[in-house]
Amino acid sequence: MFHPFFFFDIFVKIFFMSEHTESLHFIEQIVEADLDAGFSADKLRFRFPPEPNGYLHIGHVKAIALNFNLGQRFNAPVNLRFDDTNPAKESIEYVNAIKSDIQWLGYQWAEERYASDYFDQLFAWAQELISKGLAYVDSQSSKDMAIQKGTPTQAGTNSPFRDTDSETNMKLFQEMADGKHEEGSLVLRAKIDMASPNMLLRDPVIYRILKKAHHRTGSTWCIYPMYDWTHGESDYIEGISHSLCTLEFKPHRDLYEWFLSNLTPLGHHYPKQREFARLNLSYTVTSKRKLAKLIEMNVVSGWDDPRMPTISGLRRRGYTPQSLRNFVETAGISKRENIIDASLLEFCVREDLNTKASRVMAVLDPVKLVITNYPEGATEMLEAENNPEDPSKGSRLMPFSKNLFIERDDFKEEANRKYFRLTLGKEVRLKNGYIIEGQSVIKDAEGTITEIHCTYDPDSKSGSGSEASQRKVKGTIHWVNQATAVAAQVNLYDRLFSDESPDQHKEQDFSDFINEDSLKQITAQVEPSLVNLTPGTNVQFQRLGYFVTDTDSTSDNLIFNKTVGLRDTWAKKGSN
């Protein structure tokens, strides 16, 4: 699926991000060219214009970063504008979630605007189009209008209402606004060109009747403008200099410019629409409709489920703002669609958390380890550094005694020479502790090991400086003290889909590729210092991966979500 040089290209980008200043991407080049051509720098304006009909996702991070980074680069304001023209699907919940996500990413907008702020002006401009003979009211069904539009290779045919006089159209349009007609009975269409090779110019609908309360305007309006009519005019009102959209809106550019050019000029620069490739991530869907379907199907618990590609889901999963910003910067701004491997996103969060996350001890699949020659009833405190990448984070003391928990996978009764963890008759080091040697096991009636017995070398304590402590052993394993260990729920997440392009199959629904094993919940044993962690705290479970305390985690009910493993294991799965 990926070009042979894809991963090489990503490597080069990652290297040069830290060593060199990257050349301008093509959107920055456009802005620079406009400035060189005489456009005033103090008139630069950008915006991020989400529709509040769902939660933002990883694809939006690219658009957010593009606009706000342009604002920072050129010292220009960036508006947050909600394109809230469809009250049937929008709500204040989504508005608040969007604002929270953008601020969490580390950006702050200059002005908070709403397309609904401009409903009066948009209505007046629609009347202006009617008065110029450039818009008309149509009572046909949507099916009939679709047929009349023709095909990409065949011109459309005119509506029977296309030549209705302006006075009649003005009267009908006002009646629509006054609520005198039912939903679906009338629409207002722009009169452009039914033979245009761009089918979007074949008399598009610009107003429809929707008798739904709006989250801001209430029941003031029962007609609402369409996106294409609203967007360019909103940009114009706000003085936006560069209106940046994803590639699917490129055919809309002609319509965007037609609307602006046929309105009475207000005396300032028309915004320039330019397009960039959206961010497509492997093993992921980002359509709000499809994400909502996953919630409806109870595949996930909500918009912030850690398996969701929403910003709130990624945040709950343990992704950091910087990791997401680094990801979209590394993926780059391009003119052509491609699919970015999810492994790059995981790489970015590993790189960020490596320097930030404290190292802690947790055992996910515990089995009891008994040090037979350790003093009965004795407990000592062992020192453990919090982050070897950041000495300023200091160290902590961990209780250690005769009875411990270790990972079941860290022991085998018999093992070959390539097995460097605990086995009978061989030595390993307990992290931050002593060198131990496996001696025997106790099993239950089914043959499952319930206890592992070992001995320790009292002179081999880590950091003691003794000769024994410097003895080299091939393996080091982690542990927690049984007496002080705390039970915690751990949510182990895998990718939500088993196919790298789940929504690109014509013969199958994207839901056919849901990974049934995307969530596994277990009870782990963790060191006692984790009891007081606040929700949203990132940690590294040593030797296991990066985890984060869940939003519902408390000192009495610890919950951890796995963010990512210490290394990419997905590629190995795919090759088996």
C-alpha cells in the first residue's frame, strides 16, 4: 500500500525536524508569494471552521495546526468559527468539546465566531441575488432536481421555475422564512449554469426549510443556509485572507468565487480558497457519521473511548498535545492524498513520553515469587530513579520483602539459551534490587504454577557498589512487593480495525473489519506510589509500555489505559 520510500521519507523528516529548519510547505509558499506581490501583512487572517456536529478527530489536528501555525509564523490572527448551519445535527455539547480540544492542543483563537452570527446578512445577500435574477425558488422534489442536473458528461436541463420573475421569488423566499411552507416543499437555488462541467455550478441549493430549533438562535429561523453559500461569505465578513480547505472542496472553489463575485463589494479583499490533502490514517475511520455509528452499535463507549481517533479519545488514551502536533508536522502538508501509517503516530507519542513519563513498576499477569533466604518479616526500601532521561525527576523508594509479584511470562521452568529471564538454576536481576536464582515451583491441581521459589545474593543490591552488585547477568525483570501492591484495572487497547483501510472496500461495510479483540481488561498489581496519581498522568510501566490514568480513576479504584507499547509490535503481527 505504501510507496517503497515512504518510511525512508518519514525518517528523513524526523531527522531534519531536530537538526534543520525545514523548507516552506506549499501553503506557506502561497502566503509568502502573496506578500511578495504586495498583499499587506497586517491583512492576513486565518480561521479554523469546524461544524459542531461531532467531536474533532486526528484529521482535524492537521487543519488546526496548519491554520494556527500560519498565524504564529506570520503574526496574524486566527479565528475559530463554527459553521453551524444545520440545527438537526449540531449542539452546544459539540461546540464546547471542540473549544476544549483546541485549547488542550495548545492553541488559542483570536475571535470566536459563528456562521449563525451572520444569518441576517446571509438572508439579505440571498435577497440581493434574487433581485439580480441570480436566484430562484424551486418547488420540485430533490429527486427531480438531481435528475435535471444531468451527469458529468451530460449537461443538465433547466428547472421549470428557473425563469420565475424576481418579485415572485422574493415573495416565496420571504414566505419560506416566515414558516408558511413545510420542510422539503421549497428551496432557494442559485441561477448559475446548468451546462457547467463543474456540476456544483448547476444551480445549487443555497437555502432549505428546516423547522428545527438552533442551539444559538432558537426558533428565530426556520430556513437555514447551505454550507457552500455560508462559508465564503463568512470568510468575507471576517476578512479572512486565506481560506484553507481539504482537497474534497477543490471543486467547490468555483462556487465559492462565484458567490463572492456576484455580491455587492464591501470594500476589502476577497478571501482566497486553497486546498491541501486531508490526513488519512491507516487502521482508522474518521468520518463523523461512521464514528457515530460505532457509538450507536456499542462498539465503543462514546466519543472519548480510547480506541476512537477523536482528540478526546486520543487524550484519554494517553496521547499528549505535543505528540499529536509532532505527528501532523512530520506527516507534512501535501497536495496529494495518501495514507499515513498509524505506526508514525505511535512513534511520536513514544518519543514524547520517553522524556516525560515517570518509570514505575506494574505486573499485569502476576505470579507469586518467594525469596526463600530473605529474612522473614523484613522489609527494606529500594531506591528507583523516576526517569533516566531526566535526572531532575529524582528518585523514589520502593518497599521490598520476601514475597513479590513478577510477570508470569518472565519465568519458565525450562528454557533455551536465548531466554534471558528467570528459570530454574539461572540468575536474573530484580530491577533496582538483587540478583536472584530460580530454585523450584509450586503448582495447583491443574498444573498451573502458583509460586516460584528462588534465592537471592544479599551482596548484589543495585547501586551498592559491592563486587557482587557489579556482576553481570543477562536478564533484568520488574516486580512489585506483594504486601504493599495495589490492585488496578488495566485496559489493554489494540487497533479498532483489523484492515488498514476499513472504509475503502466497495463490497463490504467498514464495520465488517472491527477488531473484536481491541479491548482487554485485566487486574494488575502496581506499586503503592501510583495510588495518588491524578487522572491523565502518563507513566511508563517498566518493560511493558506507556500507560495513563483514566479519567474515572480514583485512589480507591485505580484505572490505567495502555497508550502504546515500548516498541512497534503491530508490524510483526501482520507478517505472521
